Amino acid sequence: MSTVTSADGTRIAYDRTGEGDPLILVDGAMCYRGQGPMTALAKELTPRFTVYTYDRRGRGESGDTAPYAVERELEDLAALLREAGGSAHLFGASSGAMLALEAANSGLAVRKLALYEPPLVVDDSRPPLPADLAEQYERSLAAGRPGDAVATFMRQVEVPGFMIALMRLMPVWKKLKGVAPTLPYDAAFVTRFQQGEPLPRDRWNGVTVPTLVADGGKSPTWMRNGVGALAGLLPNARYRTLPGQTHMIKEKVLAPVLAEFLDGQ
């Protein structure tokens, strides 16, 4: 493990593996280097890229500094980009895809951008998420009930109730509660695009780099509608559906797709 120092003094933990063009992987909600899909994905990509996996602030071995703002997470990525030599490819999954999108839109030195299933709700194919979702998380956390915040998140991502009840009895639940304080962070920059409304056409005009926007062929209609809508708005985007895949990344399927896009001209 290594660390970089973000603009506000927060230490951000990361791992670097492999050889080749630099590629930074951005986790979604509840995930970090010790929990989530990016470590396995990095192993598949290291033969062709220098891969950076990192703990977003407040997770794993990274620090945190109040108050939260998405700009702080963009500064974290800027610090990693400097560590990577000044520029890098960027891949984000789920809410991490939205963070990666914001990074490219803000003008950070992103060579190519790849996004997998940003969780956008752009029509009535599922109910909108509560507009006050971040506040719901914060109330549970302030009351000393991180497990309730996790359960609220699980319900919003359509985990069946019986599965949530079972997970509360499993060792992983303790890890999930440990990262629960970061749930309001993702909600702060994603929930506004989960209200069942069309995406604002000029919101990401700054994203001019080559961009891959991908979804899984077995993912729900609402997810695929949102991903397709985003791809249609970005001026230099390629939309691709991975047959048989869902929101849960299978690294051996996804890695060659990413490598083909990032290595291509």
C-alpha cells in the first residue's frame, strides 16, 4: 500500500500493479480495495496496464476530512493522476462511474474514460429514489444505527428483504456497517439523477475524451435505459452491452472489453 495526499491534507491509500499505460479504477458505493470487484479486475488488467486501485475517502485505509463535497473526491483523483505521471485512463463502476464522469467533466487529465452501469433513473421504468436519501442515511448514522443505513441502501438497489435479513447475520455485515458513513457521499452527487427525469443535455459537455459506456444484457430495464441515455448525450461515446451480464461485474468478461477500448486508437 502507498498513499498520496489530497489538496485538503487527506491521505488516500492506493495500490499500484502491472506495467503499461496508467489506469485508475473508481469503486462504487460500499466498496473499497478490501471489499468489492476492483481488486480482481485489476489482476486481469495488470498484463497490459499500470493499474491503480484506491480507497475513496472515508473507506478502507484512506482518511476523511469534514465537510464532504464531491470536489474533495475530485481532488483525490487529481492527486492520484499526478502520482500516475500526470494523466491516466479512468474506469468507474456504478456510482463510481458517476464520480469518474464528473472527474472528466471537471477537466482532469483523463486520457480515456470507461463507465459501467452508472445507476441513473431517467424514466418511469422504476420508482425514483427518495430525493432526501442522503438525509435518511445521515439520520440513521447520527442515531448510531449504521446497519439501518446499509439496509436502506440495499432496499434502494433492489436487494430482496429476505436477503437483507440474512446478510445482517453474516460476517460481511460488520464491514458494510464500517463503510456506511460514506453512503451520504455517493447520494450527494448521484440521487439528483435518479428522479425519473431525462438527463440534462448540457450537464457533461466537458466530457470530450473517448468514452465507453457499458451495461449488462441481463440488467434491469431502468438501468439500461439510463446508461443508454447517458451514452446518447456524450459527444465522443461508444455504447456497448455485455451479453449475459448484470450489475455485478465479472472481471474475466469486463477486462478484455476495457483493454480493447483503452488500447484502441
